Amino acid sequence: MNNMVKTALSIIPFGGVRENGKNMYAVTVNDEIYILDAGLKYPETDLLGVDVVVPDFNYLVDHADQVVGVFLTHGHADAIGALPYLLEVLRVPVFGTEFTLALAKQQVSRRPSLSDFDDYNVITPDSIVEFGKTKVSFFSTTHSIPESVGIVLETEYGQIVYTGDFKFDNTAKGPYKTDYSRLTRIGQRGVLALLADVNGVETPGESVSESAIDEFVFQTFRENADRRIIVATVASNVQRIQEVINSAYQTGRKIAISGNDLEQVVKTALDSKRLNLPTSYNKLFTNIKNLKSVEPNKLVILETGKMGEPIRDLQRMAKGDDRYVSFNENDLIFVATTPSISSESIMAKTRDLIFRRGANVVSIKDNLRSSGHASQNDLQFMLNFIKPDYFFPVSGEYRVFSVADFLAQEVGIKKNHIFLSMKGDQYKFDPENKKFTLEDSFEVDDTMIDGSGNTDVGNIVLRDRKMLSEDGVVIAAATIDRKKKKVVAAPRITTRGFIFVKTNRELIHESAKVMVDQIELYLDNTDDFDWNDLKSGVKDAMSKFFYEQTKRRPVVMPVVMEANQNRRPNSKKKTENNQNQKKQVAEEQSKTRNNQNRRPRQRVKSTPRSIRPKKETIEKINAKLAEKQQNIEEHV
């Protein structure tokens, strides 16, 4: 990894480029590092067992003394989800609006190691935070969550602007409204570089306004007055939750919340007054456990899944596997979110399962073009407001970068001033020539989190999981005698998910021969015995055999044991202990023989005949002692 030399100004993406989610960018100003967002992304279907993917923090950890802080644009997982993992290795100040920090604290509080972290700094769109010659200021933007902001780094070399996720909606109100006058002032002062969200520019046309979506939600509720309605949405889409609350109240329904993530977001939004209830909480909401107490046509079930992703939980309900909710013929499933491209196949299967249950499906995506991200026109408006010298598309895959490149050129940005960056690219600014150039790039891998740990699963583990899911596993166990250089117990072959053993006995028999031949070949041709080398050879030979016979590559797990291996003392101490045990056994046997040969003395009160040791009993004792001695000798 390259060490950072003295740098006037540089921009490094750690995520959010050529991918959906995981937004994280570092701007270095005079060797001070400003981290913009710390997001995660949800795994693609081929990342088996992985819960979330976060950026690689190694570079930042290596330059920890230069990091000023983390500046958050909004409270979605793609902006704050990686914050707990970052703070575990790099404790730095965190800046964000009140609601964004409230959601960030929820994420951080789940990590026991961060229970004492409290370096949160609340900002508003009017705040200015000074760090020497560099000032950090903010501006309000429109997104599907309240209090979203863009970030401006005012440096001696020029302004660096990061929009965060944004769109323009002239009907937006309150904490969702864009500050157009502030954008105009930023552009008038001159902007050196713009990092702008381009995730929504692939589809032509305008995104509909939220007021139109609010009306569509209400009409859907009213037209299905005789049905129970199950609404699937992303937990952090507070704007959509507000629209569901409004429509439920207007149509006289109660709301049951399904999903811990959603409950926490709703509670946080209510506490911070970012959700408005038209009536008391008790009158509008009901417990998910008490669904039978409410008439179906007077009920809305609002559900999100694990980590706020609703589609998989919707599928579980469709299968009848949910603890509280299962679909019936009179239900309406209202998908009030736009699934990511990676979830489209899951969504298609889920819709099929829902229709099999006899329920109906209505999706906002099928009726309206709704998005929390900038449309093509929105991006060009932003470019015209800001008027940057250099443009860095962020928050999207490469195909949307290509569209953004074309759109930027249409409004007058020079082709060589548009950078379609990759993770780890380091764009350094030369103050003398006043230009950015790509220098000193380094590799930034994904960190895949499985379970509650902070450990990267890694590609090797994923490869094994993929092989196990596709071709199964073979466990081959054999016992060897190293002195005789032979296999003394026939291998036992066990398979799971590879073949049906009853119809492939010949294949199993032949694979056992391959194992025996490989082991004996190794024993005959090596003087420096190594268990790892032996098992590796067996694994390679059996893997090759199975592929030749079946064209499949199961995971082969060889287990090789040694006969009589316990006869070798492992240490001097063990040898001494065994010798002491032998000595004790010999003494016990000697005492027994002496007692056997000695005549019993005459006593006044003799032992009752019934409990005197009989001859056959003594013989049994001697036999047991002899057996114990033999076991010890074998152990030694």
C-alpha cells in the first residue's frame, strides 16, 4: 500500500463507484483527511451467507492521525451503515444532522465495543465547521429521508462539493426541501470539483413528485377498501412511511409494524418529530401479535425485512413461514419500494408465490417512476447550479456513469474533466497547473461481514461456500500405519449434496481406491513425513477423480488417522506419569498376592462369611488389574 506523501488536495473513492451503495469518499486537504459518508451495501446473491459488505478501511487506519472526521449526508444504510465497523478501528468525530445522527447511533449501539463512543456533532444546513484554512459547510437536499444534506469543503484551492443522494422535487416541504438559493451561491463562488449522485440517471424522463406518490398510495388504499393491505417498504424510507400513515388514517385503518428495524426507525422518527401522526399512537397502531383482534379490511401491515430489506421477508410470508403473517386470497400486497437490480429475480419469484396464494400485487414501480435519486434532468440542473471545473460521478454502477458522462458533456463539462473513477483511485490536484491527475492508486477490496463479527469473510471462504452449494462435499476418512507404510483400515467415504450414494456405489468404491493408492504412494516416496502434504495430495487426487467421472467439483475433506498413535509418549512428563501408573498397578498386584497367600488371623469378631472375598472374586480383581496394566502399556 502506498504511503501518502505531502498532498495539497486529493480525492479517493473507497466505495460507491461502479457499484450500488457503500458510499464512502475521502478528500485530503493539506494532509488532513475528510471522510464523506460511511455506507454499506447488501450482498449480491452469489455472496452466500454474507450479511453486508463494507469498505476496506486499511488505508485510513494507516493514516489515522490525519483523519479529521466523518461527515454524513443522510440516514440510509448506504451512507451510515459502515460507520460502526469504521469506528471500531478508527475512533474519530462524526458530524451529521440531528435525525441522521439519531439513526447512526442506532447502528453504532449494536456494537458492544462502541458502548462508550459519544463523539457525535450535530450540524444544520446553516452550520460551518472550521479546520484551520478549511471550512466544512452544508446545504439542504431532497431525498426519501428527512434532513438530507450535501457537503461543501471550502479549501484554499477551491470548493469540493459532495451532493449525497439527491433529487429535485418542487413539491417537497419542510425537512425534505432543497435549498436552491444556497446552491446558487455555492456555484457563484466557483466549484473546483463536484461529486454527484448519478444512481437514477439511467432511465430517461422525470421522477414523479412525492405528492403524486402520496396520492397514488391513498387511491390504492381507497380502491381496496374490502381487503387487508400488506405494505412492503424499506425501513429507512421515512417519507414512504409517512405516506402510508396518512392513507391508513384517511381510510380508517390500523397499522401493525413487522420488523425490528422498522420499529426502531419509526420510534426514532417520532421522537425527533420527523414522522407526523394525525391521531394518537395508541389509536393508529396495533401490535403485530394481535392481528386477529382487528377486522382484515381495517388493517395495514407495514413490513420490512432484516437490515431493512423487505423482499426476502415478503417471500417468507408468501411461503407461509412467517410467525405472524401469511397471505390469503383477499389480501393486497403493496410493494412501496423499488427493488435493486440484484433483487429483481427474487422479486419475480416472490410475486409468483403471492399469486399462488391467491393474493394480488400492486407495485409503485409498475405504475410510477419513483426514485430518491437524481433523474437525467436533475443531474443537469445540479451541474448548471454548481458549474464545476471537474465532475466525479458517484453512487452508481458503470453503466450509469457512462450516461452521466454524456449528460455532463451536454451541459458543457469537458470530456477530460470527467472522471469515471474506481475504488482506490487517487486523484491529486496540482495547484500550479490547476488540474486533477490520477496518481498513486491502490487496491481497495470489499470487506464482507458474516454475522455479528467485524471479520472479513474473504474470497476463499466464499469460494468454498459456492462449491458446497453447487457440488456438495465429500468426507474421506482412512487409517494408516506409518511404519508399515500402508492403509490398515479401508477408507470410509461420506457425501452430502454430491451424489446419491445408493445408485453410485461403484463410484464411491473407486474413489476409496484412489485414496488408498495416493496415501501409499506418498508413504513409499517420502522420508520427511508431513500431514498437510499427505492430505493435500489426497484431496487433489480425489478431486481430479471426481471431476473426470462426474464433471463436478465437490469440496473434498480428507481425514487421515494413524493406527496405534497413542503408544508414543508426547512428552517426558507423560512418560513419567505412565511409569508411576505402572508402578502403582504393580504394587496393587503385589498386595493382592500377599493377601491371597496370607492366612487370616484369628479375631474375636470375625468377618461374616457372607462378605469374605471368595476365590473367584479375587481372580476377577486380578484380571481387572491385569487388564488395567495392559491398557496403560498400550497407552504408553
